Amino acid sequence: MHQKQIEMTYQEALDYIYSQLPMFHRIGKAAYKADLGNTLKLDEYFGHPHRTFKTIHVAGTNGKGSTSHMLAAVLQKAGYRVGLYTSPHLKDFRERIRVNGEMIPESEVTSFVCEHKDFFNQIKPSFFEMTVALAFDYFARMNLDIAVIEVGLGGRLDSTNIINPILSVITNIALDHTDLLGDTLQKIAAEKAGIIKPNTPVVISQYQPEIEEIFITKAKEQNSPIFFAGKEIVISEQSISDNMQFFKLIEGDKEINIELDLLGIYQRNNLPGVIKAIELLKVNNFTIADSTITDGLKNVQSLTGLMGRWQKISENPLIYCDTGHNVDGIQHVVDQINRTPHNKLHMVIGAVADKNIDGMLALLPKSATYYFTQAAIPRALKHEELKERAMLHGLKGNSYPSVAMALTAAKEAAHPNDLIFIGGSTFVVAEVV
């Protein structure tokens, strides 16, 4: 099975991975493959590596990345050896594949491509298919106790959906990738419900009554216990101070106090799912003390390397960025901006061309000064076009060909008590964190 070693640098190996049916997050729809054919061929070729370790599968429109990192942080604090597979990356390809917070070594990526290139050339996997195979192969050799696997896109036909997890988590459903997953919440929910596996508990983090039935039906078909965490666990208090967020949760007659180092107020939608998932892991013979949960959630960023979720970049002026990039995500961002004390608001905004741009622009505050820009990827909407479309929504500002130029202009215009926000697209954030 192993071909002879061909010498290659890490950069050459990375270029090779990137050249395979270019990755979805750069070019969009053309890179989405709606079948598991290649994934199954790769799985067989590598000897079904995912069967050698336990997994938790996390899907959802928004919140799946934060949820995956929170679960990994708590499990790491509990003393387990934890794999974490997420996408996309912000700065470094290797962010996608971590063990106990440490990124996969460059040498692993290089040898993976070198040794198996002939097979890849034969079946032509996509970027995502190859990355999932790399993660599972690496994890199988890393002597893991458990891996948290985040779905790439959708669920049913996602390359990660060959696993048989001990637990599935679905965070929330909103309209995103409608050209691929369907144009209603119900259609998208049905795709995400594709990760519900036979006799495997599933946690639904955020309670959305209009799609509840879809999950209940699928869980029944699979004979899987289903838990609506957002219904069972209620957040009674939430506040933020000094780079920490505080929550009081009520579950039955139990009160749970949590400190979280992720400052997005939208984490209130993810937290009940995380807490419920941990309770189910305990039933599954994982030893997780209450103090471990507290410690893990207090230190998610340092334990797992999570970036870009309402992340503070500077104090004076106050600069925040957030990767929220669909209508649901932007709504949460605007809510957070409104709760953050500031004089004047400066918005550095870029978008990708295949999103519901008008839906997002309609939500943005009209009183802010805008610095329209574009990330350095092919899918980016041109900054001039973004500015023109934004003007139709009453948003005023100038446009800049690069994120760096837009941010420089915002910093020059901002006074000490102003707020600068950077976002609209994951790829704009990637250039500033």
C-alpha cells in the first residue's frame, strides 16, 4: 500500500493538497462533491482509520466550530488525549487537525502526500476529502481517547459522515449554502440530520420549534435518543467583564455557573448543547468532574487554539473581529456591537460573492462609517461592488483593495473611545488575527 518515498518539501505537499479540486472555501460551489464515493475509497485504502478511535460528530450552520472547541477543551482538561478536526482554517492549514491543541506537524502532512500521491492521482479526491483522510490517518496513529469531528458542509453527504460516533451534536440551523443544501430551514435541517446514527444519542443545542419534527422523525428512524438541550437547560443570567463571559444555567433543580473565555453573546445558544453533551459522555464512562468543566470552558482559546469568535484585537481603539458571515451570524454580531460601549462605530467589511449579501447588508448599522474591502481569495466580492450594493442599503464609506489598507484607514480615523469591527467573511478575519 505504501509507495516509495519521494522527496518533497512541506510547501510542495501543501500546494499539492490545494491543487486537488480547489477547496470549497476559496472557489465555492464547484468544489462541493455531493457523494461519498471518494471518501469511502480513501477510507478503505487507509484501512478504516476512524474505526480505531471514538468520535463525537458536530454539525450545524453556526456554532459548530465553537462547540467542537469547547468540547475538546473540557475533555483535554479531564486528562484525555483529544483529536480535533475543524474547518476552515484562518492562518495555517494545520489548524484543521490538532491533538490536545497541538497542530499536526508539517512532516506528517509532507509524508502523507509523498507516500500516497500515486493513489491520489488515480482517484482524484477533492481538497476536503484528502484533508479528512489525512486527519483520520493521523488520529489513528496518535493513540487518542476520543476525537471531536466538525462537519465541513451539510452533514448527510459530508466527507466526515463515514464515522460512527458515540454522540452527535447539531448546533443550529440557519440559511447558508442554500444553493447546495436547500433554500428552507427544513431542507437544511434534513441535510444536517444526516449525521444522526443508529442507536447513538443526538443533542440539539438550540431549540427551533419549526424544525423540531425533522430531528425527532430522523432520531426515531435510527432508534437514537434525542435531547433538545436548549429546552432542558435554560440560561437565567449572562454577563461579560474583563475578557470573560459569565453564565448561570438552570437544569431541572440544578444550577450551573460557567465562566467562558469566548466572548460572543451568541455562545448562549451553544453552551446548553455543550453541557448536555458532557453529561452524555459521563454516562458513556468518561470521567469529567464539575471543576474540569469549569476549567476547560475558562480556557478554550489557550487549550485548543480557537480564533476569530468575537475576538479582541486591540484595546485602544477597541477592535473586535468575528467570523459570522451569514444573516444569522451577522445578526448576532450587530447585537454584540450594540452592547459594547463606544462613541463612533467603524466597520471593516468584506464578503464572498456567493452569500446572501443583501440580507447581511440590510442588518448592518446605518450610523457606522464603512471601509469596504475584499479578502485575497477568488471568491471575494470586489470591494467596489460591495460598496455599491451597500449604498443601496444606506451604508456609507469608502472601498479599499486590501483588508490591510481598509484597517489602516479605520485606525487613522478612529478616536480612542471608538469601536472598530472587522468581519463579514471568515477570510477577512483570517487576515487580521
